[in-house]
Amino acid sequence: MPKSKRAKVVHMSKTTKKGKELTIKLYANIQECIPKYPYIYVFSVHNMRNTYLKDVRTQLSDSRLFFGKTKVMAVALGLTPESEPYPHTSLLTPHLHGSVGLLFSPRPPSAIREYFSAFMPLDFARAGSTASRSFTLPSGTLYSRGGEMPQEEDVPLAHSVEPNLRKLGLPTRLVKGKVELDGDFVVCKEGEVLGSGQTTLLKMFGVAMAEFRVGVEACWERETGEVTMVGEGLERK
């Protein structure tokens, strides 16, 4: 009878601790970058999306971006003046909390802030986020954009989604193959914390409310060793 693979003994001395390896690599990469770039930025992210962070990496190809464990990044920069690898890099560590990362770049602060102020792509909101505006579905035949564009430029909603709409609480019915809404339906109001049902409806009708934004919190300049507090005050989520 063949031996079960589940019964195979694996000695711990032969296993690799991937998490520890990644931590060591992050620490080493940050310390390696410090002498290579004239500026280090601590940046905060609002409405984090990995896709857009990858776009930032691609567009800032002359820079290095790290978005890892804040404690590891802080240790790499130095927690105290005695442990910092370069003068005053430890002054950046108080800003390393929440949804933040490090950007090593040859670009001066004015260029970095200009870039991030222009890079604010929209995405669909997730449950727990705040509605940036109100959205109401008008009564009558439902269209794919839910009244967000003229009917002559839109198409009626597919009849196959009507059961899902009723499950989400909409008073809908099928009339001659078209989805009809019996009365206006408020999906969300501005400033309201969104639930999963609301975000599902917003995505279904193509309403994007989550604005991906990056703000610069602080900047270290290698030539002077000075740290400039920027603190653009983005809500960190």
C-alpha cells in the first residue's frame, strides 16, 4: 500500500520562513536605496487599489516605491538618531503609520506633488467607504447607467438581472422583457457609509465613487539631511 502524502514527516530545519525572508529583503532594499536617491518621501494612500499603485510604479520608473510593513520600514530608516543609517532619516519614522509607503526618487518635491495631484483615478466603492455623492435610480424602465446619461445614448438593463435587483430590495418587475422600477429608489446619500448591497448596485450601474489618491506626508533630502513636513492630510483607508 503506498504511503499517504499527508503522513509525510517534514523537518522544520528544512522549511523556509517566507515571511521572515520578505521582511529581511524589505529592510535590505530600503537601506540600499538611501544612498542612491536624493529624496525619500513618506506618502499616504486613500482608497488603496493595488492596480493603481502598480501604475504609479510604472510611471515613476526612475524611482523605487515600497509599500510594506510600516514597522520594518521604520527600523530600516532608524528609530533613533543612533540607529539611523543617514543623518535625520529617523525623523521620517513618526509618519510611518496607517496606509503609507516610502518613495525613493530623484525628483524634487514640487515634481512629485504635481504628479500625485494629477493622478486620481476613479474606482468602484467598497463596503465601509463613504459615498462621495447621492445616487438615485429613476422610476420606469431601468437603463444600464441608471439615469446617469441620456436614454438615447444608453441601453435598457438586461432582463436577466431583475431577480438580483429584487433581492437587493428594489421594487422591480418585468414588463414586455424590460426591467421596470416602481418608484424612484435612493441607492445612497452623500456622506453615508456604504453597505455591501449599495456597493453592488453602484457597480452594477457603473457608478464609480472611490477616488484613489496619494498624498505626500514628509520628505527627506539627502544633500541637507533635512526633513520637510508636508502632511497633505489624506484620509487613510
